[in-house]
Amino acid sequence: MSQDLLPENLSADLWNEETWEELLGYIEDRRVIPIIGPDLLQVEVDGSKTLLDRLVAKRLASKFRLSLDAASTEPTLNEVVSHLLGRERRERRERVYSSVCTLLKEAAISPPKPLRKLAQIRHFNLFVTTTFDSLLVDALNEERFGGRPETLWLPNKDAKDLTDAAELRPTVYYLMGKVSMQPNYVLTEEDLLEAVCELQAEHRRPARLFEELEKNHLLILGANFSDWLARIFLRTAKQRRLSEGRDVVEIFADSRTRRDANLVYFLNHFSDHTLVFPSGGAVAFVDQLVERWSQRNPKEKFNPLAPEIPPASEMPRKAIFISYAHEDAAAVKKLKAGLDAAGLTAWYDKDQLKPGHTFRLEIEKYISHECSCFVPVISKNTEKRLEGFFRKEWHWAVERDRGIHHTKSFIVPVVVDDTTSPRNLDAAGRFAELHLIPLPEGEVAPDFIERMKQIVQRS
């Protein structure tokens, strides 16, 4: 491509260290939303690599024994589905879309490296995808939760827009629908047209999602939007004329945008907060981004802990009950995150209910009958507070512990600061008989995790 296709503000000269540092700073502030497109889905099947939509197109054509003499030698998914629907559109639509769902399940494809790399940047919490597969969700679950299905995806049967839970756990929003046995996701250009029109309808638009898109920086990676689709997407996301000033930027990184002279011209004149990555496509951009992020944040690269999974409103049976003073909430969240990452189910009362609350009986039941073990969090804060609901919890735990054989552990006290000889423990003195495990700031250690696994298995 001739360099003069790139307008001045999109030129390669702007992609210097300062540009990267600003982007990394935005990510550290958790103000960046990645938008994932099909270019990032280069998958490996039977020893060869191909883009996922090409693989699905090929296998779908083979399944239906479709001959595409008039089509290209490597037909697109839109071409294959359009030919399959043909005149029998109503009768075959559900069969075709359910077949794609089945093909993806049978293929058992692993998430590609670019998605895994993005998942490793834990400052990305909300992702938007324009694809229909589950590979991004799979990548997040594998990289952050050891394969456990903890990533939230939307829209689903319970929610069509972002929920409060999306603020606390990794979330993937399927802007064009997620693959299912029903024809409610985008496969053809007609599907895409309908999806875009729905986003313009006020009663159909996910309002909370678009609030996030409007106020945050956007990384549009591998979407390969056509000229007018790119314009409409930006205008819809930013909810204002693109020529109006705004404090955030959008970055296109794909194999198409920088070669589209009309789109580049439009962005140059009417959307000067939009940048186009000039040095390759989406995969090259992700490689550089993650390498620079790792250099800037070396500790995160090797941090095995996943973000804390917010506790449910009710404690799951056999969960590890964490009891704490509200001043130690930050350490407790880190402690629970470490247990979550190890595949253990931990719970604490995030609302810090006051004595006399109707839920008090539930808390007592959790401790006296249902939890697998009890972890009192000890600190300078608990030493200072001679009254508090956590002391009732400690009392209930000691009462239960009295009925447990001495060879079976139930109470596992931990210390989350530099408290060395606590004096104001439980009234019965039971905690003082036990080994106090130091977990500074709630940071779990491998030997602690192993001990907790053994206790839970015996419960």
C-alpha cells in the first residue's frame, strides 16, 4: 500500500514509544475495551492453520454436499450459507444454523494464541466480540481460571445487557449473537444487516454496553469492517457526530482498514480520534501489545492468581467460609481469588450484615452445618475490635469444632498483616491452640492451598 493512503494523523510516524506508552497507561487505568473480529481466529486443525470462518464454510459445504461452481475456489461463510438457504430459506434456515453449532462442537478447537495473549492482560475485563464462537470465552477460562467456566457471556437467557456482575468478572459480549441451535446469530450479510439495524433501535440496543463503549478507548482488532460498516459502528458506539471532540481514541488493527482509501480519508477528516495501526494486522498488533505489556508489568506475567469471583448471595454447600472484619476486605478478596484460582469454592458475606439481620440465622447455619471449613482472618483490625459480627461467627465455629474429632481440621486461622502474637482471639481460646498461617495481604501460598484441598476433600 502506498503510504500516502494513510492520512497524516494515521501515519506510521505516530506509532512510536509515546503512542504505545499512552495506550498501556489507558489499559492500566482499565479504560480500554478490546473488540474482537474474525482475523484473530486463526485455528489449527489436522496440522494446518486456517481462519475459523473459512473452516466452518468448508465443512458446512461438505456436510450438505454443496457445489459452488460459480463461487470462488475458497468460498466465504456468507456464500456457503446463502447458497444453502436458496429458495428453501424458511425450511432450511434452522437446520443450517444448528449444523454450524454442531460442527463447532465436533471440531473441539482450542483457543488461538492471540486470544490467549489478550486474556493474560487481566486489566481487560469487558470484551466485545463480533464473532459467534466460544473461543474467547474458552481462552479467558483457561488463562484466568484453570479451565473452569467462570467467564460471563452476554446476551444470554438471563440478561440482554451488561449486569452488575459484569463489573466484577471477565465478560464477553456477543454483539452479533452467539452460536446456538437457533438461527439467532450472524452468518450471512443479511444477518449482519439485521443486527446493525437492531443496534440502532433504542428499545433493542444494550444501553449499558454502549455507555461503556462511549466512554472508553476501543481496540478494534481483526474486525475487517467494510467502509460504511466501520463508520456506522463508530457512530453507534460513540453516540455522537464523529467530528465532535472526545477524550477517548479508537484503534483499528486489521488487514483491511489501512488499505481502504475511502475509509481512511473519512477518518482523517471526520474522526481524528481514530487511529489505524500501520504495521500489520490484528495478530501483529496483539503480539506487540502483549510483549510491551509484559515488559511494563513483569509481575503480572507470572501471577497465577485469577481475579476474585464475587461471592454468591447464598453460600454454596461445602464452601470454605471466610470470616473477617470489614477493614480487611481487600485482603479477603485476594485470599478468595487465590482459593478460586486453585479450584476451591470459597465464600464470605460481602455485605457485612449487622447483628439482628434476618440473614443472621443463615450465616449461623452456614458455619454450624454447611461449610467445609472455617477461615478466620486475623489482623490488627480484629485485635482492636472487641465487638463485631465476626466474633459471633468465631463463636459458632468454635461450637461446631468442639464436636469434631481432633484428627480432622475445621478452623484454619490466617493472619493478613504483621500481627505476630494476637491476644484478642476467640473467647474460648481455641484459635490460640491452632497454628496461625501468615498470608500477608491475603496472598495465598502453595502449601496453604494444598492444606485447604486436603481439608475440603475430607469434609
